[in-house]
Amino acid sequence: MFNILKSTLVVAALAFASVAAQAADIVDTAVAAGSFKTLVTAIKAAGLVDTLKGPGPFTVFAPTDAAFAKIPKADLDALLKDKGKLTAVLTYHVVAGKVMAKDVKAGSVKTVQGKTIQISTTNGVMVNDAKVIKTDIEASNGVIHVIDTVLMP
């Protein structure tokens, strides 16, 4: 009897862990990754948390902390204080829909911000001047592709 109960608890715990793992949205996935602290700070400063926790689906080209470190500190600080400009920069990193790496095609893609980004697939995948360094980080409401440079509209 004890072994049956123990097995049932293990199965229930695994099922809960599986559901919890699948339930992470774009924001929670970025937080959990640990290499997007500046991006998450910017998302909060721009008031985009609820949007990126929404149903989506979204494809986010997410700059790492190292990508944000390429921006001079004074410029980054100014950007973080200018909600309108910050929102424009962040939404320039987001495309409507869930586009997995296997489905990426070269060409122009319209961002949520309204302007287009250029996708190149010649030597790896590039988004404008940013190199995609990791792909297909799935979230419940989309996918994250990691980039090495902050995109500026």
C-alpha cells in the first residue's frame, strides 16, 4: 500500500512539474534564464510585463546582458528613463506569432513596434546587425531567440 501511495505521489509531482515547466511565459522564461537581467529590468520600466505575459504568441529576439553592456552606460541609463523610447526599442525586438528556428526565412519582417527588421541566413542567422546565438527557447506564449546586440529602430 505504501509503495502504491509513494508511486502515485511521484507521478503527481512529475505531472505538476511538467505543467509548471510548460506554463512559463516569455517574461518568466527570461527571468529563469538568468542572462536577461537588463532586458527584464527594461521590460518592467517600459510597462510591458503584462503584454509579454499575455496570450501572444510572440517571437522575441532577446538581447543578453552582454548585449546591453555594449551600450554606453549613460545612454542605457537615459534609455531606461525614457519610457516612450524604451517601449519603441523593446517592441522592435518582438514579432507577432511563434516563429521557430526551422521556420526562419531571410527577408524583412514587421515588428510589433511597426518597423521592419532584416533577417539574414547566410552565415548563421542575423537580425539586422545582431547574431542569433541561441534559438528556440520555448515559452507558453511564444519563443525566445537570443541575440548578441540590442536592436535599435
